[in-house]
Amino acid sequence: MRLVKRIFVVLLGLVLLAGIGGYMWLNPGRGPREQVDPNVNGWVEEVDGALVLHLKGTPYEMGYQRGWFAKEKVQLTVDLFDGLLKQAEQEVGLPRVASNLILDITYQLCAPYIPERYKREMEGLADASGCDLKIIRRGHVISVITERGCSAFAVWGRATADGSLFHGRNFDWITSAGLEDTAVLALYEPEGLKPFASVGYAGVIGVYSGMNMEGISISQIGAITEDKSLRGLPLEFVLRRLLEECGDIDNARDIMNSVKHTVGFNYVVADGDARTARAFETTAHHVAEFGPNDPKETVEYAVRIEDAVFRSDEAMDPVVRSLQKCANAPGLPYGSNSYDHRYMGIVKGVQEHYGKIDQPTALEILKATAMDDANLHGVLANSTTRELWVAHAARGQNASLQPYVHFDLKRLFLRPEDRPPLETQAAEPPAAADATEETAAEAPEDTAAPEAETAPDGDS
């Protein structure tokens, strides 16, 4: 009996230790709270009704500034996140306690790959907003366990009217959750890193769309694959690293090949100064890179165009495509929304306007290729001039149906007192208008798009 009692006590002790260890693992510690005056380096303004946050300093300071200046929107983000879990409970029968446990485990598996600066920024965000840090952490790994559509294109050089690089990006996700009510434009000036603009949501420090002041612009497309892992850097932090650390495409290539990826995503990364772009197709263990009119795009459904890179869900790399579960995989993507509407919609728009694509035309291509009833935000960047045009969904209606707000980043990164006065455009005299008409009448014929190059079978 003594032996049985001893065994029981030992087993009970092991169970208690495991329970305590599990609890501590799921509830990691945090850094110290800091005294921050958010108005010393940070500030806030509105541009055509859009909330613009100016964040500068250490990671904790920038998180605190974000939580302070957008407190109500951060709190709303947390409430909406809880609403999404409640919706999942009602629709698929997954209790919220189970959802929270899954997200807590996912965060802890990703945590070794998340830079400490982002953990500190989340802590500052929680401290200033009064929100639960644990919920904020959960929200930053949702991309690892959910899916989304999206599409993206970059055009420049011979494709555009003046050679500028236009980068369009549709963030296609659910519009019924109300996340658009927390939309902000965050202008970051992090210590020791590159200034950048992030189009996103108040309670999320990760990036979904944006551009840095080196002219690097980013976008991603969800592409569900069998090759996935919960151990890696979540999407929103991959995109943020691209903006914070990259000055050219080579820097972007280094990051894309060195980070530990989680689930399948396609990326389009553009360089407005070099006027070029790359598509990266990723799974947990594979990264494939493609440039404009890339001869490696040999799958029969690929369309190649000079001075253009574009993507939807389907991969052009045969290995990555063989691992995909989207766009009618493992078969050909014909008939899918991803290929027929988004991918070929971009192809059609670029080919029809090749050589004449300007900002209004690029914006129309972007709008035309948004997903129906699932377009959470749309962003068009002129990566050469550092301008953005941004629209968010409203009242459950697509972002593509809303007005696009113009942001001149070169101007916005200055303090209001340092900004030069806006130029007023004088009315054009009739004579000048007549001259314009005469010039147009003498202009040469429109530039034709190069024929799309396809694989030998020509099915695309």
C-alpha cells in the first residue's frame, strides 16, 4: 500500500507540474511597462475622413502611441475579434474556449520566430488601450489558421503611360465582421529602420498592405497548401519586415528566402525606384521567385507580359502548385474565381491598356478584379512617386465601390507646419485647351500590348 501511495503521489505531482508548465507556456511573460508621453514623438490627423497615425520611436513607444491615439478603434478591433470567434461557434460549433486555446497554442509555436520588437510593440498597444495582451497576441496569428483570397499586380516601364510603377492590391476577406470600422493608415518611423506606411486596422501592428519611403511596396494573396506549419513567422510580420528592412528587390529576396514560412501565400513585391517587381510563391518549405515575362512560367495557364508581374491564388511553380488546395487544385485553375475573374481580369486590363496605364486606369483594373462581397480594402500605390490611393469596405459593401482616398506620403511624413502649401491649379484658358486637342489629333497611334506569351500548348 505504501508503494501504491507513493506512485499515486508521484503521478499526481507530475500531472500538477504538467498543468502548471502548460499554463505558464500558454501564458508567457512580458517586458516591463514604460512611462510614455505619446505626444512627444507621435501624433494623429485626418485626411478626407481617414484616420492617420504618426508613430515614431522605440517599439514600445510606437505601440503605446497607436493604442493611445486610436484607443476606441483598438478596443473595437478586440470586440470584433471576439465576435468572429462567436460567429465560428455558431456556424461550425467550435466553442470559443477551444478557439482561444488553438490561437494561444499557435502564438506560442510562432513566438520564437517573431522579432522581440514586435512583441514589445504589442505590449505597448495593450498598455495604452487597456486591452488584454493575450487577445492582441491571438489576433496576430489568425492568418496562420484562416484563409483569404486577394489579387495583386505591378506594371511599369513600357506598360505605363510615363514609366512609373503602379502596384495594385485587393485585400479580399470577409466584409461582414465590421473590421473596416477600425481602419487606419499608420505612418511608422521606427528607430534604426525604414519609414513606411501601413494600410490596416487599429488593433493590428502587423502589415497587410503598404509601402516604405524607399519605394518598396508589398502585397500578398492567400493560397491554401498541404505544406504548412504552425512554427514560423506569421504573414503580417513577413510583410512588415519587408517594409522595415528592404531598400531594393535583393533585400526582399533575402528575407523571403530566409524567414520560416507558415502556410501558403503568394506575394508581389515592387521597387518603385528600380521599376521592377517580383512574385514569390511560398509554402512552409518552398519559395519560388518570378520576374516580369519570366520564362520559368511554363504552366499552360500562365500569361506573361513585359514589365508586368501579377498573381492570384494559383502558383506558376509546378512544385508549389502540386501542393496547393486552391483554385481547383490539384487540377488546372480554369473555372475558378481566382483564375477566371482575378488573374485573367488583370491580364485583360493590362493588355487592353498596355502603354497607356496611368493612375485612373490602374485603379479601374484594381476595382474590376476585386472579389464580390469580400473586398475588405483596396490599395493602389504609385511606388515611384510614393503615393497611395486607399478604399475600405463600408456597411458591408466592397471597398471597390467606395471612394479611394489619396495619400501623398512625401507630404504626410512631414509635420503640418513643415509642409509646403498645396498648389492651386488655375483654370486652363480656351487657347490652351484648343492646343491640347490639336496635339491629340496629331498624336501617333496607341501603343499596342505585346502578345501574351504562353506555354507551348497555348491553352492560356
